[in-house]
Amino acid sequence: MSVPSLGSFDQWITALFVPLAFWILFSGLDDLFVDAVCLFTWITDRLLYGEADFRLEKELAFSEPQRRIAILVPLWQEAAIIGPMVRSNQARILYQNYDFFLGVYPNDPDTASEARQLALEFSNVHVACCGHPGPTSKADCLNSLYRHLLQFEKQRSVQFQIFVIHDAEDVIHPQALHWLNYWIGLYDMVQIPVLPLPTPLRQLTHGIYCDEFAEFQLKDMPGRQILQGFIPSNGVGTGYSRWAMDQLAGSNGTPFDADSLTEDYENGFQLHFLGATQFFMPVRFDQKQPVATREYFPQRAPAAIRQRSRWVTGIALQSWARHGFRGGLGTKYWLWRDRKGLVGNPVSMLTTIMFCYGGVSWVCSRFTGGGWGLGQLADSPFVLYLLGMTTILQLLHLGVRTWCSARIYGWRFASLTPLRTLYANYINFRATVSAVRQYAWSRLSGQPLRWRKTEHIYPAWTPLAHGNPTVSCFGSSPQAQNPNQLAF
């Protein structure tokens, strides 16, 4: 007697197993290639680039003449957090020659009022009101900010040499502007690492962001640079030289693409083809903390799915429709990696379901003494070999992600990376399905894609005795609480 199955589920699994396994094998080898390249580079860097070299480079960065920096912060319904963000970062930033430009909308009076109060408190804070009601998109608000900044330069007879993009939830590292000022002297676009703030282990959704961003910033972003791919902006912590911003602005004066759901990714791609030099600053640790922009990401599944669906739509679907696979071999390769989630995310979810079903049905067959519906797969040496190869590759990749997470957040936090990876399969699957559905509807109906804002929180902040700020690892929402502290 065979174990009852859900209709022809066993037959479907048997038919799909080999093609899915080949995809996982191909994708796993792709990941292994990047892992190997980055591991080799990391080992050589450890041998050739020590702490003494970092200290010397830091001295050079701090001794570099300070170019004038404009920090552009687009706002929509951020009245609760823009005050703490500006005040805490003003106290934290060690750089001197910078200005905040806050973009607000005429139909968001609470945020506009808070921004104007900050402009009264700080001489280097300026407010720009968009000429039309919101919400529109982050890119549209940034374009309004840019136009206001040009007028500001004419009125004050000043000129900014560096433009930095930040969001209202960002914790800017005290040294970040010094490093941007240093590297912009050598490159046209510089990306400071972006890492989520730590949250308790029970916050699995936010923990997914911690794991993925740790891997992305420690492996994928350096890998793009090593393998001569383009460097996408991470949305925040991105510095543009004056030349780069002028090139992006072009003749119409709009450096940010308001039609793109991921204008940051689009800017990195465009600058690459404009011949701009790009640099991702490697994750370095100072006082046991990474030199990076920190922030909280969505802590509930619906918000995470909404944000990630926008990322998938902009990075994979819109970019593919606009640019195809043009560029050199390195560019094509990273375009492939950026887009393979369109297949990989559904496949990961499907294989997770198949694995769970296979395990449960096998246990049931042992208890009942009946036949296992998937027994013919287990009897095939080829299938077992394929299963073994894919399993090894998946475990290797999981080990890399766990190591990256431990490097930033410690081994206690990283111990749950395997569990969060399974949960991430569900989140990313839902986000991909939502993105494909929205994109297909937009193309069929002729309606433009809508930019959907992510709700933000900002960590509580108190200054210490000598003016050195402490950022507590708990935010303004109850679910973000954590008694630990990050001392910058």
C-alpha cells in the first residue's frame, strides 16, 4: 500500500526534479565562482592589507582638503523621524563642510513644518518644496532637490563638489563623509557600505535583511568590482562627483529617472556607460563597528514583500526591458546575476516545498510500511549524484552567507541564518510573483508602474558625555527593541 499523495503530486515532483536540479546546479556553480573569486581576494587582502595600512589610509582620508558636500534627503510623511535623523547625524558627523537639503511636498505640512524647524536650528539645513503635490517617487523628489540646490548655489555664490544621497531613516557613520571626500578625489561615484542595524533574534523578517545585506556588501559588491561589472548605487550612502551629477542631469537637468522604480540602480548602470569611474568602499571595521550607513528595514512580512517587489520590478524587469544585456562580458555577467532571481526565487520556494513533502512522505511510508511515492527517484544513481552535487553547493553557499552574517552581527545571530534562509525563500517568492504580476499588468494596461514607499523608523539616540553619540539598537517601534548598543 502506497502512502496517499495529493493527487498526482508524486508524478509532478518526479517530472520536475531533474530540470529543477539542473537549474540549482547551474546557479550554485555561478555562486561558487563568485565565492571563490571573493575568497581569494579577501585572503590576499588580509595578507597584503593590514590594520596599519587601514590606519594610514584613514589618516590620508582625514587630512584630505574638505570639498563641499550636499546631502540630499527626499521626504514624504517623515515628520516623526526627520528631526531625530538630522539632529543625531549633525552631532555624529565628524566632517565640517557639508549641508543637508530636505525635499518636502506642499501637501505634507507636518513634514514640511519639521524640516523648516530644523532649518531654523541649523545653518547648514535647507528645505526645498516640490512644485507639485506628493507622493510621486523618490527620484522625482530628488530632481526637485537638485534644481533647488542649483538655485541655492547661484544665490549664495557657492558650489558643491560632492552630492550624497540619504534617506530619512539613515544613521550616517561619523567618518563616512571623510571617506567619500577622499575617494571622490579618485572616482566619480563612490558607494559606502549599507548594513541593517541589528535586531533581536525573534525578528526573523528583519534578520533576512541582515543576512542578505551582509553577504551582498561583503561578497557581491566587491565581486562586481573584481570582475569588472558596474557598481549600482545602493540608494543611500552614494557619493557622486560634480562631473558625474552633471552627466546624469544632462540637458534636461534631471539626474534621477522618475520613471524607474529603482533610480539608484539605474544611475549606477548609466554612469558605467558614460565612462565614469566607480568604487565600492570595502567594509572596514573601526572600533569593532563597520564603517557603513546603518538603518532599519521592514520588520513585518507584508512590508518586506512590498519593498522587495519594487526592487525586483526595477532591477530585473524594468532594467531588462530598457537595456537588455548590453555591455562588456563583466557587465553582462552581473546583469545576469541581478536578474536570475526571476527564476531562482520561485525555484527556491518550489524546491523547499518538494523537500518538505519528500521528507514527510518518506517518514509516513516508513511508519505505514507502504511504498514511497518518490522511490523511483531514490533508485536512480544519476538522480542521487545530481542531488548530492546540488546539496553540497547549497550548503557551501549557506556557509558563506552564515560567515558573512557572523562577520557583521556575530555568531549568535548567524546561528539562525539557515532558518532565516528558508523563510527568505517564501518572502522572495511572494515578492517576485507580485513584481511579475504588477509589471505584466502595467504593460498590458498601458498604466505606469507605481512607486510604493516603505514605512521608516529611526533608532533612539542619546549623546554621550564628550559629544560622542551612541545609537541604541532599538527603534521607535516596539518590535525593534534590543538592549545592546552601537557606540560610534
